[in-house]
Amino acid sequence: MADLKLTDVGKTYGGTVEVLKDIDLDIKAGELIVFVGPSGCGKSTLLRMIAGLERITGGTLEIDGQLVNDVPPAQRGIAMVFQNYALYPHMTVRDNMSFALQIAKKSKAEIAEAVERAAKMLQLEPYLDRLPKALSGGQRQRVAIGRAIVRDPKVFLFDEPLSNLDAALRVATRIEIAQLKEKLPDRTMIYVTHDQVEAMTLADRIVVLANKGIAQVGSPLELYETPNSEFVAQFIGSPAMNMLAGEVIGTGAQTTVRLQTGGTAVSDVPTSDADMGLQVNVGIRPEDFTVAAGAPVFTGKVALTEALGEVTLLHFEPQPGCKEALIAKLPGIHQGLRGTEVGLSAEPAKVHLFAGGISLRYR
């Protein structure tokens, strides 16, 4: 088992191009941590610094209390699984998985035992004598994971391992990685992805990266239910949270907001008398809307419907006061609503409030 501690970690290229700064993060032994964020936010760079493949230009990285800033990658007790598999095409699955152990001068018995154990864990036993070209994409990725497992590392690093797979294989391999975590509960895992489904289903905690630093750290449900900023609120969840501009007209245990779109929203986020007249953005997730039975929060004309079977997405015509055209996600099929005026409501517990980009819960 291994704890990781990053303190004021930063990365600068050429002394002038700052990519990451002030990264403070404690990762507990046995956790599966997922790094997410927009393209170019530094997810893979941070992972590569932990691996030792990129030099840390500021701050410290400790593994099990040992400072490892200048420790070579091979001596950090880490194994990395890459996006592009990185298998030797002329070697069999068995040889690919055992190569690092051969380099480490392990005995033939140790190597055979480690390979057989990993192959059984990943259901690769029938493929051990095949070349990578004779495998599917999902099988190749499992070989890459198996190659990491045989090294018995303290920490596994996954750099977008499923991004090259098609949708069906991605789901199957994601389940296999979740099962791997259950089989290796004492191993720390750090996983980089741009896929929110992977992040929400795999992570013990998610680290959202943005603007060269950490925007928020928390469990998947914490980030979904109580985002600390508009950025996190709209980054976590698909379709993104709707934002409607408004003004606070009632304060207390519940807050009332008059929206620029003409409706009124009530939120369970508490405010004080000093907040009267505050300009806010009201955030409501598409799936938290229902067709209004009484006074609606929002009323608009449905421009497009997307019937997905179990749910229907309603895309409304743009209105002043909406950051972007509003989307509602309703259970069932509602194709007949296209071109009609629809009113939507939302429970106060599902209504978020933001001022200056920050959640009023976190002030």
C-alpha cells in the first residue's frame, strides 16, 4: 500500500510556460483517484510527473513519506498503463507481460507464477501465446494492464486507457478495471480520463483540474450534488447544468430568485438580508426538471427533441438570461412536445445558486 502527497507541485516548461501550479493533494493508500478536466488542463502532465517521466519544477512529491522528486521512475514502485497500449508487436502476450521481470533478473519460476496469476485475473489465459496483432483492442489493453500487474507495484497509473476503444469495449473494459480494483484493494490507483462516465463510476474521489490548478476534489456524488463553482457544476454531468441569470428577491433558509427569463426559482441554499438584490446564476441540471404542474421556473418553446429510449432531451429556443439554450431531460418518450410551449419546475433542493462563479454554499 502507498500514500502519495503532493505539496505545492508545479510544472513549467522553458522557465516561462507554466502548465500547473500550487497542486496540493493527499492520496490515501488503496484509493482510486480520477483526474478529469478540459483538454490542456495538465491531467496527463501531472500523472507523468508522479510517474517520474516529467520533471517536477516546483514543490514536492512523496510516496509513503519518501521524497521522490529525483528518484528514477523504475525505483518509485509505480506501473503505468498508456493510452496506446505500447506492446511489443513481435512478442507474444506472455513475453510482453513478463519482459519487465526478465529485465529485473527474476527467476523463471517467479516470472511464470506472476504471469499466470495476472492472466487469470484478466481472463487472458487463452491468449498467452498470441501476438498482439491477433488480439482485439480490448484484449490488448488488458495485456497492457497485465504487464503492469506482474510488476506488483504500489501505485498503478492509467493514462486514458480506454480512449482508443469503441463504445461497447469501453464499457466492458471499464467494468474489468473496476473488478481489478476489488481484486487489488490495497493498491493505489490514479486514473486520467476525459470521460465523465468513467470518472463517476470508477473513482473513490475525483480531482477536477482547471486553470493550472485543482478546481475541486471530492467523491463523485459530492461533485455532482454540491459543486463549488459554475465550472465544476457544468463540467460534471451530461448534458451540462443549465444556468439562468436572476436577482435575489427573498432571503432566509430558502432563497427566492427572479429570473431574467420571467420565472421564479426557489432554492434551499440559505442567504442573509445582505444578499437581497444579489445578481446570481441559478443552476439546474437537465435531469432535475419536471413538466410544471403549477407556477413554472422556466417556460419556453421546444426547438428539438432527442428520444433516447429511456429519456428524452428537450432543447429549448434560446432566451435572454440563459447562459446557453436550456436543455431538460425527461424520463420516457416525449417527441410530441417539439414546437410547443412547455413549462418546467424544479425542487428547491435541486436548485443551485452561484455568484461570481462561486457556489453560495461555499462562501
